[in-house]
Amino acid sequence: RYTGHSHAIAFRYGRSGLYYLLKALGHKDKKVIIPSYSCVVVAHAVKLSGNEPVFLDNAVDRFQPLPGDYLNAIKKDPENTAMIIPTNLFGIAEETRALYGAVKELYPHVFVLQDCAHSYFCEDKSEKVVTEYGDGAIFGMNISKLVNSVKGGMLTLNDMVLAERVRK
């Protein structure tokens, strides 16, 4: 309920949700755009799925890239870009409302996955939970996370057909 997504799928690790999502989407040899300041397991899951992580530098005085950095990266190779993963760290929400709108308008095939492993249900400046601006979200629940079950992770999605493919 809190994510605004209809489906939640539990995994042993959050990165497994990303791996199986990319497999369920049918992507191979596609680009997945992620911030450089991201956990190594995110890039590893992308590689294991047969896709290529593309790293974006942090913006000056920020933990993450600017929204326009994601759009510029997609623009370089839109046909081969499958996903972007804005990452919210330390409870600090990335302002992704405009980014999500622009991606869906310009590149509707690009999946927007909010990485909330270190920011459960954080709100942006308009007091909206950031997962509202994503086609899905991943959460980590290992011992170092805000909410933990010692090990584990979760993927949330709105698309019922995609959720079923991930489960299979």
C-alpha cells in the first residue's frame, strides 16, 4: 500500500528482484542506467542478467546524478536503454517526479525502477512517496537496512502480468 504498487514479491536479496525483473522484461544486451554511488550488487545483478550497467556521475554537492543526467544518458542510445534506477539514499528522496514524467513521455519503453534499499518510503519535496514515480521499486532488508529481516528483499510492481512473469 505504501509504495502505491499493486504487487510485492519477496526475495532472499533485493538484487534478486532486479535480476528477475530484467529477465521477466526479456532484456538482453540492453543498458541499465544507474548512479555511480550505488551498491555494487545492483551493477552485478544487471551484469548477471545479460545487460550492461551504465554509471552516471554524482552531481556537485549531491549524492546522486541530476534528473537531466538520466535523460541525457538515455538520449545517447534510446533503443538499447531498458531501465533507469534512481537511487534514494539515507532517507533522502531524489526529486524524480519530473524525471519519471519526462521518461514516460519521451521513452515510454524505459522502465523506471526506484531503488529504495536505504530509503523506505521517503518523501520528496511535495510530500509524495518516491515510489509513486516508478514502474516498480526494490527494497533491501538485510541487517544494515532501515527495515530488516536479517536477509531479504522485495520488488514492488504495478503491472500484474509482469509481476506474474517475475514470480515464474
